[in-house]
Amino acid sequence: MNLEERISGLLHELGIHYDMLEHRAVYTVAEARACGIHEFAGKSCKNLFLRSGSPARKEYYLVLVPDTKRVDLKALTHVLGASARLNFAKEDELMERLSLHPGAVTPLAIVADGEGCVELVVDSELSGEIVQAHPGVNTRTLALALDDVLLMARHTGHRARLVDIPGTEE
């Protein structure tokens, strides 16, 4: 079963309502805006797959913020209590942990992390909102309640938390 099917199955299993928009493949927030996805239902978001820690003990964070926020990684390291400075995870780590390629990162891919190693961290600015997320492919966008995204993460054994993510507006 591929990632999109796993996400779809869990959405159905949990009875999660969503709206879906099909579009051309997008790899960046700028491309998503250019093809009008930001006008679709819900808040347009940016997703960052970050890591911290030593080679022997890495910590992974899937971070969800409004698409207009530039995240201060140094400050976020302290907010999260990470063991070492946060950096972007490598492409092979993204594939290994979340079964994704760069440009298709989505909080829904947390279902691919069968070991529960990835923590979902969501900017508190999104609390109570409808958010946009890819369903495992970057040619579709779903609009669903943030509470349901958090439910999916917790249902699959992942830690999920809302925090005030430090950063500036772009």
C-alpha cells in the first residue's frame, strides 16, 4: 500500500471529513500560490522536516506553520528542548522516515513513520483552523481540521503538540 492509500485509509477509518483540490504538481509555497491553491479552503501551510541530535540518536520533527512564516530554527531548538541545533533532514531521511520526496512534505505523512520517531509540531497560530495538506502526493491538496491532523498523529502513536513557533512573517 502506498503512502496516499495509507493516508486515505486512515482518514476513512477515523471518519475525518475533508475537501480535496486536484492541481498540477507543486514543490514550493510559491508554486502553490501561483496555481491558486492558497485560495482553496483552509489555511495554506508550510511543512518542514527537521532533525536534531547525534548520528547515533537523531530526533525528528515534522513542523507545520502558516505559509507566510519564516521559522527561526535556532530559537525553535530551545522551544522544543531539542538535544542539538535543528537542521533540515536529508533527502534520504525524508524518504526513510516519511516515504516522501522534497516538495511533497505533509503532516499527514506521519502515518508512514511506523517507529514513532517523528514528532508533529504545529504552530499555535493554526489552533482551531482548517489547514491545507497534501495527501502523500503534491498533485492534490486536502483541507481538513487541524484537530483531525493531530488526531491522526496521536492515533498512529506519535507525539503531537501545539507550540508558539518563533519566526517572522515573510
